[in-house]
Amino acid sequence: MVGDIRVERRGTQRWLVVPATPEQLWPQLKTFWLDRGFTLDVESPDAGIMETGWAENRAKIPEGIVRSFLGKVLDSFYSTGERDRYRTRLERVGNATEVYISHRGMMETTPTVRDPVTIWVSRPSDPDLEAEFLSKLMVRLGTKDDQAKQAVASASEVAPKARPADAPAAPSAASAKPAPASTATTLVVDDPFDRAWRRVGLGLDRSGFTVEDRDRAAGVFYVRYVDPNNLPKEENIFKKFFSSDDAGKAVRYRVLVRSEGTDKSVVSVQTAQGAPEKGEVAQRIIGMLMNQLK
């Protein structure tokens, strides 16, 4: 369909730049995920967000004579204990579109050795899986398989690291710094606005926020966040924390990205009404974003 697709990278974050509009890409992206056996839980063309349902990672099932013999019969009974879902986000940039794919994972585990009851807990996002699906998407859009793999693998540009507000620049890894009680927690990103906007958006996707809308001109992401302190400890995270049943427990916030000079941006958290958000929730949200922006 399209040519001259390129891959850009900031740290572990990669995305495609496709010479087509979001409207042209949307139906192809939908078919791309459906053809791979995923369902789609979220389809929001206006927000440019598409999200799959949770699916078992079938690649984790071991190969062997028994599986070869039983085939799909074994697949229906064998559980890998891992689930994945993917969010695709589109950003219009002139006559082109930036395409981001973010991964979220869950795994089944037992709280104690003697406890027979298993629970689902989150596991870290996997940049390798994101890269794999970006490569597959490039092939779907017309790039040859070997060229797509090479393009994703060679996208080696590294972004500057995020650092806490008011902290001096340093070569060491970024670390969170609690804000004073009278001010909102903020995070300085060593990138101009356009790059910071992209990275924060992907960071929100990876962290599992529900992005209801966004206003790039104003630098605002409108998100829903479930504070884990408001969930009973015994709740099954897989069924509760990430499900639509928790819509009543989610609180709406604004994540604001604003330019600070020519080469830096500041990220802050606001209430749904646009007032500075203070306290532990703001610090937790900023901390989650900082971990993704390293």
C-alpha cells in the first residue's frame, strides 16, 4: 500500500512514520489485529486509539511430538499463564501518521507456595514484542519482511533521559523526587514539546492508562486512572483492575505537557477540572511515567 515507511526510536520506544493519513490507516490496522486472532475492546477513531482484548501468548506453549500430534486440541487445554494486550495509537503529523504499538502483560502466579489459588498480576511491558508487531505491521503495509525487520532493529537513536523537576542534570539514571505538599509533582523531559508529547503518550499507553481524549494543541491527555489503594487486596487484578467493571473506581485526570524553552518540556498532573493535582496519586502517576521515559 505505502512506501517510505520509517522507524523512529527514543530509548526503548519505537514507532512508525507512515506517509498516509489516520483515516487511510484505520481500516488496515483493524484488519491487521483481527487477522492475528485478537478481539478489539476499544475502537476510537476520533482519539486515534485502538486496543485489543487480552489474549494468551500461544508462542509460550512448548513445541514437541505431543503437541504436534494433538495440535489445536492441546492448545485448548494448555495454559501458558500469560496474557497480552496491545494498544495502537495514531498521531497525525502533517500528511503522515505516527503509529505507536504498546504492550501490556499479565501473568498467573500463586501468592504463597502453599496457596493453591492463583491470581493475575501485571508484568512489565515488553519492548521486543512491540518491535515485533511494528515489523509485522510494516509488512502488512507493503514493506518486505527482511527490510521491515532490519528497519526496526537498526532504529538505534537514544532519547535524553527524563529527570525530576528542579533536579540538576546528571548522567545517572532518573529518579523520582516527591514534590512539596504545596505544589504539584512535575517531571522534566529533556526533549522539545513534539518529542515529549510522543514519549508521554506511549508512556501512558504502556502504563495502562485509559486515554479518553487528547488535545495536542493544548498539550493535554485526558486519562482515567484506578488508584490501587482503592482496590481490595483480594481482588483479582486480571478481572478487576484492568476491566471495564472498574469504570466506577477510575478517576479522571489531565496529564499536561508544556514546553520549557527550546529543548525541554515539563509534565504535570491535573484534576479533571484543570487544577494542579497534589499528593500521592500525582507522585505515583509521574513515577510511572518516569519509569517509561528512562
